[in-house]
Amino acid sequence: MSVSTTTHLNLPGTAREALGFYGDVFGGEVDLTTYAQVGMSQDAPGADHVVFGRVTAPSGFSIMAYDIPGRDERLTGRTERRDGMTVTDQPFFVSVRVDTLDEAQRYWDVLAEDASVIEPLAASAWSAGFGMLTDRFGVTWSVDVTSAPAT
């Protein structure tokens, strides 16, 4: 059993650039998945933006980032579901990635106590389980089952 957390940056259209920069700084490999790669129409505005991005380096450095859908203005600290998508303008949330859905469910059930669920833990286009909530302390968590990045 393995649990990892990493800082997940929520950026207003600059995730690709930021991850490239961090990859250069820390000597890491950049993996990117766009909204189009997980089902958004290629012609939709923002389809080429990053929905999942990660830098991993041999040193152990790791950071994730995505482009907030439809967001290019200053961040104000809200997270909500809109038009079937999770939209957040918080500058970061904690991402917990585990190997199995059972593990994800176990962490989810405890974190969800007295929390505000943004997106229930369920299968998604990219994972056997993904969910997002803001816990009773105001911390937003993303819980998901690890999967290979789309190519």
C-alpha cells in the first residue's frame, strides 16, 4: 500500500508554462494531459489547456498543476461544479493518489466527514476513482486512483 501527496497548483491558463519551468529548475520530466485528451471537443475554447500535469524528478521532487477551466483572471478562493466540470480558483489543493479504489474510498470516507463535497468519489475518464471536497478545516482535497497519464 502506498499513499502520496503532492502540491497541486491551480493556474489560470499557465500550467504548461509553469510545469515546463519547474521541470527545468528541478531536472524533472513533465507529463501533460489536455482537456481534449479526456473528452472535451477539440474545437472548444481551452481544449488544449492542461487538465492534468505533473513534474517528477529523480531527486523526489514532484508537483502537479492544471488550468482552471474558463479562468484567466485573479484567483479568489472558490471551488464549485459548473457544467459538469470542477472549477476552482483556489491557488492549490492537496492531491492524494493511491493505488486502489478501496484505498481511495477509505481516505475519502474520513475526509468527507463534515466536509463540503465538490465532486463525489466516482469513476472518471482518467481514473477508477476521483473526487474532490473541502474538509471541515477549509482544505480542499483531490483524492484519486493512480493511473498512467494519457498520451
